[in-house]
Amino acid sequence: MTLAARLSAHKTFSHGVHPPDHKAQTAGLPIRRLPFPDEMIIPLVQHTGAPAKPIVREGQEVVRGEPIAEPGGFVSVPMHAPATGVIRRIDLARDARGGMSPAIFIKLYPGASQEVLYGEPHDVDTMSRDDIIRAVQATGVVGLGGAAFPTHVKLALPEGKSVDTVIVNGCECEPYLTTDHRVMLEQPDLIFKGLHILMRALGAEQGIVGVEANKLDAVEVLRKHIPAGAPMCVEVCQTKYPQGAEKMLIKALIGREVPSGGLPVDCGAAVFNVATLAQLGELLPRGQGLIERVVTITGPGVGKPGNFMIPLGTPLRYALDYCAFKGDAVSQIVLGGPMMGTTVPSPDIPITKGITGVLAMTRDSLERLEDAHVYPCIRCGSCVDACPMHLNPSQLGLLARKGSYERMADQFHLLDCFECGCCSYTCPSGIPLVQYFRVAKGMVRQRRAAAQQKA
């Protein structure tokens, strides 16, 4: 079979781009546990939704795994102590956006074993759907692919909606990141336990794991660990960005399209990240909370890159120093991948639930990008050919420059853009289209919210 024939045999979607993956640096490195720091900072906002509410006081001793904050509502999750120690203070802490947000500071006991001492085991097969949803919320698990949306909320289906297929995102299409790759290689049984839990909660008939073709070793491992007789399978997807976006993955694996302005549930599907499933598979049967996650730390700005199991609340600077951080030579620190990740103004922030990777870029590696100029649009159509949502980024960009935000939304489907960055990546004029769209979407939502309040 020719290369073209092999590629066409892999499931995929139309459009998209093929950026260099830069994964070789860490793809072959097993998950290692990062040592505990002296102090941890646990933000009360590590997820989409209402902040968690502290249930501890300053000076109180806590053990690893103990609940320290309760959900602030249904669209919220609790926080658990990532280490045994004492609550030093409850105060504001620097966050990834450069602002301040409430957090719990824990001073660790240096002689503690750091064993998880909290937990109430569950028998998943005897639990009702509502019981599972409550138990999932109690774990504090959110989408670990970067979105950090509370997992239990996705399980609470709107009235009249149903899900027949649970799709597991193992594509990890962002360059540099290898977190999910290592989880699939090292925790396959936990992934299928998590898939079983979610299929029970949703009443789904089948589960499909989608993995890109550049991770065939993970495909082989996962297929060997599919539970006997389970309605589950592993499918190979074409290596292309953004293959891991939920709308693209649904289209590639089951041929359905999420309607404009809709959600996966509107076409009978639900999508979850492999790391999310692995954590659920481990934590929910034990009745324990999420206190750590796997993070890829890589890029030319670190001398010892790798994939690490890191306790939540670990200072980012501490983790970078452990990886031989190059300090003054580093120009940018990106949380997540280079396509959809966000830069942080300082490494003095904690590791949180939504951080999939940390990318340290040196000035030399960014020299070409920083020296680039923005030129007028030449109407080449590269962005149109790349957009996986089949939008017209060129036209949207021109309207954004004029401030025609409502027209962007009403006539050109601005709100269907999920800011994947394909348009900016392919633009020969260097136009920061994604940044334009992000501002425009914010303005549209702000104006519509104001209109609703007046009505």
C-alpha cells in the first residue's frame, strides 16, 4: 500500500494544518514523579465555573487527599490537599492570567510519607447515573486536555438529549505535548475503567478511542487492553492539527457534525480526554480526589525535558528548575501547546488541573516570530483552506479591523471559531487573526449579555 493510500485509510476531517510536531524530545520518556516542594499553592479556580469554597482554616493540619474546598455550585468542583502539611494561609495568589485569585497555601511536613489517607470506595456497577455524577463531582476531576470543564457537568444530559457514543480523545495533536501519549502507554487499564464509568453514566452503547497515526505504539497497547466483550474500540486518525478538537474528532470517527452553535450531545456524542478517563478510572472506585496530573515540560528553554506526575499546586518555577530551566535565556513560557496555549508573564504561579504542558522557549527559538511584521491581507485564501470549521477567516479579519463584531457573528459564524490557530499559522502576511477573533467574540458576548440584562 502506498503512503497516500495508508493516509487515506486513517479517519480524519477536511482542512487543518500540519505543523512540525516536535515530540521526539519527550515521547520516549516515561512518566516520572516530581519531588514535592516545601510549599504548595492551590487556587480555588482551576476549572470553568464557580470558584470552590474553602472548608479549612489557617493553622489546620491536613493530610494528602483530604478535601480542603467544596464546590461553589453545580458547575464547580472541590479541591483536595495535594500533600500532608498545615494550612499556612488563605489569601490571593498570582494566576496564569497575570492577576490575583483566591488560593490555599499549604506548608508541607518534610517527614510525612505523603500517602493518600482519604477515600470511600465505590462499586461502580451498582451505582445509579445520579450516584455516578455526584461521585465524579466529588473527585474534582475536570477536562484534563486543557479545557478544565467539570466532567460531571458533561454527564448531566439536558432533558430530551441522549448519548449513544462516548469518544475518547487520544490524538494529542498539539506540537511538543506528549502527556496523553505516555498516559495511553502506561495507564491503558485505567483509561478503559474510566470509559466504562462514563458509558454507564451516559447510557452510551459504544466507546471509541481515537489516536493519531504518529502514536501507533499507543494504539497497539490500547487494543491489547480492551476489556473482553466490551463495546469499545480504538481507531487510528490521520496525523493532522486540530484532529483532537471535539468537533473534528466526532466528524472523523462517527461521521456526524455538531450543529452550528451546538454541542456534541446534539449529535448523540460526548468527548473526553484520555487523561481525564485515566484519572476517573483510578480515583472514582477509590472515592478519592484529584491531587496530581501528568504534565509535559519541554522546549529549548529546559535542559532536562520530560513527562512528570506533578502534585497540583506545585510552583511552576520549582518544576522548571527541576528540569534545568535556562532562566534569562527564556523569552516565553507557554502553558499548553504552541497553537492554542497561553503565555504567562511569570513562572511564579502554581500547576493547576488544566495545565497539560509547559513549553519554555528561548529568544533564539522565537527570533523569527518576534521579528515578523504584519502585512495587509493579500486574499490568497490560505486561511480559508486551513480552517477546520470552514469559516472565512480573511473576511472575519477585515470585519474585525472595522469593529463590525455583530456582523461577524450573525453573517460569518464567528462564534463557531474555537481559536485553533490554523488561520494565523498559514497566513503569509502574519496577521494575528486568532487574537482579532478572541477580542471580537468577547465584545459580542459582552454586548449580548448587556442586552439581556436590559430586556
